[in-house]
Amino acid sequence: MYGKCGKVLNALKVFDGLQTRNIVSWTAIMAAYFQNGYFEEALGLLSQMEFEDILPNEYTFAVLLNSCAGLSALRHGDLLHASVEKSGFKDHAIVGNALVNMYSKCGNIQAANDVFLDMTSRDAVTWNAMISGFSHHGLGKEALNVFQDMLEAGERPNNITFVGVLSACAHLGLVQEGFYYLNQLMKQIGIEPGLEHHTCIVGLLSRAGQLDQAEKYMSTMPVKWDIVAWRSLLNACHVHKSYGLGKRVAEVVVQMDPNDVGTYTLLSNMYAKAKRWDRVVQIRKLMREKNIKKEPGVSWVEIRNTTHIFVSDDNIHPESSQIHEKVGELLAKIKLLGYVPDIAAVLHDVEDEQKEDYLSYHSEKLAIAYALMKTPTEAPIRVIKNLRICDDCHAAVKLISKVTNRLIIVRDANRFHQFQDGKCSCADYW
């Protein structure tokens, strides 16, 4: 009860006061931590529980695996998966669902699909996890194939299913199909479209380049739009270089959240690309006046049970000189393939050479370089970043994947990017 009400300390006091603790009480306190975002604390309880000779059950494993998903802790999730197999709980749907969710959110969509295909019993949660997983990784075709399999299996879709389906349509640019699912199939099944579904339609129209239609949809539909939908349209204005509409949309977003640093940053980048340096200066001045500070870019990569964290132009890492040297080597190789540093969004009062140097050591480039130094040549690389990956890094990582013949997966603030053989699963829209 305390856990669900956000009172974790109260839940812990009750737990600590128990004279005898069984698997139910241990799982309950883990769930309390998990529900309130204390994922590391939830995982830390496993060793304490086992020290008291209490073994996890299927519900315990589900909580622990979902905590791994919250941290994107793939290695820890792999170890738990092995324990699941050893303990005989792999055929429980709740455990299978948690495994699919964990692998999807940790960037290993292939492992998620392997678990999904191996499951002997599936429920709506299972199907939704796989559809959403594929969609979040930009694999729209695979998501829609799973949806068709779901219908053929006789499983009834719910509102969560259609969020994944409409997202898949957006990734593929399937405007007509998206409206069919929204206006006909959902109606046939008896599901009333909600805000999330309508937001997916805004994303679908935006990705297809139909920005006027997206704006019209938002102005005519009787929906109370939240900031997510407006940000989706603003991002589309940035991608499609529709700066006039972008300015209007940004004004709406700033009214809804006057301290939204992402909007100011995106608007500044849009003006920089349009070479409107006066506007760039105005926005940065406004941010200073409002004391709005851009969050520093941070990327991290897990190698041999150790998480390595990088910030832009990092000189703190003990191997920073070797990492910078590796980045330089990679950039030299991809320049032969046509890579040109995208210095448009870097402040104009800096020389081009300095701009290029600034871009060279963004946190994700450092993390990828380090992973290339420390992992086997055939191993995929998985990097997590706290912010949206910038245009320059996106272009660079595509080519790095080609010259190194590696699968490179980057999870940024928006989505997963799977870079392979010079291409990205987002099709350059993110």
C-alpha cells in the first residue's frame, strides 16, 4: 500500500519491523522501490533476500527484470535471465513479459524477439511489449507483422496496442493505414481513441512532411493537447526546416512550459541552420535571463560489468588521451566516405576549425570510440545518451558503423537508433 502511494520509507519501516519475512514481503518491498523509480535499490535487495535463504519466485523475477529495464542494465538483465532459466520460471507469462520488456528497453531487440517467439503462453501484455519494442526501435514493419499475428491468434488489441501500431505507421510513413487503424479498426473493436493515439497521428503526419495537415489536425480535433504533441510538431519543423511554423509552435510550447530547455535549444538550432544568428543570440540571451541552463550531454556504455560515463570533451576518463586519439582515427576514416562536420548549430562567433573540434568530442562519439577499443570486433555496441543525438553525431555514427562493420545502438532522449552499414533505423527522422 505504502509503495503504491509513493511512501517508500514508510514501506521500508514496515518491512524492517517484520519479525519473519517471506518471499511475499521481499517481493512487495522490491515492488515498492520499483514503482517509485528506485531501480538500483530494488535490485540490491536480491542479494539480501538470498542471504536469508529465500529464493525468488516468478513475481520477484518480474520486478527485478523491470528494474533492469528502468536502468537499461543489460548485463544485469542477462544474469537474471540465466537465473530464470535455472529456476524453472521461464514459462510463466509474467516473467516472459518482463524479459521482452527488459531486452527491448536495454537495446537488444533481437533477444526480446527470441524470448517472445519462445514463449508458450502469451497475453495482451506480451503482444503489446513486442509491438511497442519494435516500434521504439524504428522497426515499423516488424511491429505491424506482430500486430497481424496478434489478430490471427485471436488476442483482442487494447488501447496500448494501438499506440504501438500507430507509432509503427509513423515510422513507415503509412498515413492512410494510420487513419484506417484510428478511425475504423479501433471503432470496430470498441476502443475510443485517446490523447496518445491522436499524438501518434500528429507524429505520423509530421514525419510524412505534411506539417500543415498536422497543424490543422491539432486545431480542429476536440482534443486537449499536451506538451508532448506540440513538441512532436516542433521537432518535425526542425527536421523539415519549416522555420515559420516552428516559431509559432515553439511559442505555444513555451507558454505551456516557460522553462522547457529542450524547446529553446531546438529553436536556437533551427535559427542556426537558417543562419539567423541574431535570433540565436536572442534565444540564448533569453535563456540566460530566465536562468535556463542546457543540460550537459552525457553518454554511458557498459563494458564487462562496468559502466563508463562520458561528458562532451571528456578529459576525466583515465584513458581519455587514447579515446581522443581513437575518435580522431575514426573521423579521418569517415571523411574519406564523404563525412563533413555539421557545424551549422555551433555558435557563429567561433572559428570553423574550433567548431569542428567542439563537435568531434561529443559524449556519444567518446563512448562509441571507447567501446570499439574494448570490445570484440563482432560485438554490438550499445550506448545510452541523456539528450537527443545531434545531427552531426548521427551522420558520423552512421558512417562509423560502416567503416567498423559494427552494429551500433544508441538510445537517446527520443528513441533507439540502430546504426548498421551506414544506415539508421530512424531513417534520419528523430
